[in-house]
Amino acid sequence: MISPGNQARFQKIVVIGWDGADWRLLGPWIAAGKLPTLARLVAEGAHGNLRSTIRPESSVAWASFSTGVNPGKHGIFGFANRVQANSYETPLTNASSVRAIRFWDVLGRDRYKTGLLNIPYTYPPSPVNGYLVGGMLTPSAESDFTFPSALKKELIEEFGGYTTDVTGPQDDKAHLVENVRSFTTQQTSMALYLLRNKPWDFFNVVFVGPDRLQHFLWADTDTTHPQHDRSTHFSTELLAHYQDLDSALSLILQDLPADTLVLLISDHGFNGCSRKFFVNHWLHSKGLLALTYTSEIWTKATNLLNLLHRVPFLRAIRRKMGNSVPKLSDLRSTAFVNAIDWNHTKVFFGMDGGLRINLRGREPQGIVSPGSEYEALRHQLRQELESLVDQFTGQRVVSSAIFREEIYDGPYVELAPDIVIEPHREQPDFTHNYILDGSLRSSLTPIFDSSAPYSGNHAPNGILCAWGPGVRVGAMIEGAKIIDIAPTILGAMGCIVPSQMDGQVLDIFTPPISTQKSAEEFNTQNENSQIYSEKEADLVQQRLRDLGYL
Ligand SMILES: [Zn+2]
């Protein structure tokens, strides 16, 4: 193996992602002996929290995982994202929107064989030195979701079909549990098949089930949740899922050579929540955002089109209508843009999860002057958000309102919202934790409401567990961040870390691994985003909508 510059400490690395896993859930289950494989990894390895990105969303966090950089350098601020600074449109993002080099490209350059299975933001697939099976946001099994493309046929033949993600309306809990179970079974068998049948030096699989279940089943699982219903049939389903993942972990470990480094990670943590904050309705109530006379019509049109996609009987009608039906993803973005009276709007909450000032010279119909008016408005909004109280609970809603340049740096900061809002996520009383919602459903929608059917929301601290020869046994890892994983993988395999990576090699090895960063920046890829086809965009949009992300 050619490893420029440094001595490779590991010839083999496996990274397993449990999307949304949190030690607060896992800790008590480990202590109760319910997750024996994870318990072994914790006892024999190093573990601790893994700090997510701001915001702690799967889109932003997995992009930072694979690039080792902050969002200002990869350009992903949400599932729907601005791709030009001077537009109100926020198209769906995918792998081609990630504008920084991925660590597996560096591994490949150094001739390591990489196997990537179901990592979010790997669709559409780009060439790797090894193979890649697209992850979350892969539209359907009809899409070309693998590299090399022939792998798709092999997998479909071997497994008698292929499911790309957990699909279907996710607030139907019985369906959700069943879909997660079957998808996890497919992922586990496929991981084992690939590990056994394809050459690899680095292998990575991400299980998305925890995130999917925790959004809807937190109240069923946690008796302290204000929405907990003692008659629920789903109180043990989340634990059962983690036990499935624990068994999968055990099967994967059995297959690995003895000198493999294993990293188990999550992209963010999770916590109970029970309230929702409709940010645009708050802006509307303050006279900072104005709606057009046609906003209700646009809203109804979007809802109608939504029905055409969701209800099987109506879906058949839609198919017959063919191209005369507008694209759902376009209409949703268009509906948002058309529902707002831009000439009387100073600020809006966008689909990328933050406040955007309607700035003159930048936005298509901007009315706020750059300079002192912009700055005064940002300070006013920060102050008002941070002191905003939900009358129903008597509690503060927002933990912090952050100016983008305070947390992001890099060439794509201009695509970020002007103010990133972090709601309370970590209050022990879940009635005080909030989900942000940007919908413009009707002028009668309240500013605050129950978050049901969502009873769990993302939290800033994910998990990290490192296990293998040379990992500090029993060590408690402090201060690790998700952007540290890419440089840590590269450092452990003796590769040079690109200078633009913001993360550091983690202090989890004995002796420690010290790695120099390259003097020059590695070429950034994907300057041109490939958008989804119409059908693909509709499928992905519907899935994100089912999850409550749009
Ligand atoms: Zn996630």
C-alpha cells in the first residue's frame, strides 16, 4: 500500500453509522445488558460524545462527516438549499451539491479500496476506488444508485430487489416499524455480502433506522414524555431496533480481520420534544413578512398536489394526467416564493432552516439596505428571538440566534441563512424543546403548537466509539467533533490530510497518531450541481416531507 508521508497505523478501517444515536438512550440499555456488542466495544475501546454540526441535521452533518469541513466549505445547509446567493429558490440537494473533497477520494488516491454502503449524500454516485451504493435521498431502485453501475444488477439479483430507504408515511407507526425492520435486514445482509465478496481496505455503512424511529416513537419509548400514552403498543420497538443493530454489529465484527479499526458514530444525538415554532408566522405577526393575496390559493394547490402523490387512488389519476400536472418539488418552492409579498417582506425563514434577510442587491426583490439597516435588523432579530417566550409554556423557545459568519467560514457562506436559529433541544422537560417549521399554511396557523406526531428531535451530541488494536482501552473521549472523523480516518491509514479540512486527528490512539496536513489544498469537486429528474425530485421530496424535513 502506498501511503504518502506517514506510516499507516491501520490497514483496515470499518465505520458504522447509527443515524441519530444518543448515549442518553444507549447508556441505560448497555447497563441493563440489552446491547451486549455495543457494551463490549465501549469496555474494550474508547468512547464519548461526537459533536454534530450547527445545525445538527442529517444533511449538514453527514456532509461534514465525509469532508471534514464546516458547512461554509461544503455548501450544504439543509436538504433544500440555496445554490445561488441571488435567488429565493431552494432546490433539493444531493451528492453533487457537496462542494468539498470527500475523505474516500483521498483514500482512493492512495490506492486504498473503499466500500461505501448507504451513506447519506452519496447519490448520484461518483467514481471511487472500490464501490459505492447510494444512500439516503436515492430516489428509487430504478435510479443508477451504484458505482460501478453493474453492481446494481448484481445486488438486485442477489437480494431479489432493492429498497433505497425507509419509505412511506412515517406517522403510521406500525408501517414505520415494519419498514425500518425490513430495510435494516437488507442493509445488514448487504453489508455482510459486500464485506465477504468485494475487496476493501475501508468500509462504511450507515443505518438510518434510529433517526426514523426516534422522530415518531420517542413518546412511546419514554414514559416521562408529555405525549406518552400508557396504552401504546410501541413502547419497546425502539429498543428492539437497537438490538437488531447490535446483532448486525456482532455479525460484522465476526467477519473482520483482527487488526481492523472500528468506529461507531452518529451524525447527531436525539432528545424528546413536544412543541413546534412556526417561524414565518411569527415574522408575519411582527409585520416583517407579508403574504400575497394568492398565498392561500398557492397553499391549497400544493396540498392538492400533495394528495395526488400520497393517496394511491389519486396517484393513478395523476399518472394518467401525465405532464399536465406540475412537478411537486417545483410547485412547493414556487408556492413559497409566490405566497410571499417580497416588496413588503424584510426577512423570511427558508427551507434551509434559517432566517434570510431580503437584502437589496442580493435577493431578487430585496428591500433591506446593506450595511447599517441589515446589521440593525439582524441584531433586533437576534435579541427578539433569544427572548421569545411561548405563552403556552411560559418558556423561552430559542437557545441561540447565530450570525452565519460566527459559525461558518469558507467560499459558500454566502449560501447560508443570515441568521441560524437553534431552538431549545436539551431541556429536561420535553415541553420546552422545539422543532422549527417554516410552513406558510394559512394565516390562521398559530405561532406555537404541539409538535405531534413528532415527539423526538435532533440534539447536538452524537456518539463515537472507537475499537481496535492501539485504541486507548476504556478511554473517555472529550471534545470530539464530527469534522474530526475524516482526518482521523486519513491519519490512521497514513494518508495526508488535506489542508482545508477543519477537523483534527482524534486523540484516541496509543501511541497518538500525529499527522501533517498537506501544504496545498486538494481540488474541490462538484462545482456544478446535477439536479434530480422530475420524477426523482418528486420521490425524494415526498420522502423528506414524510419525515417532516420540508
Ligand atoms: Zn441524522
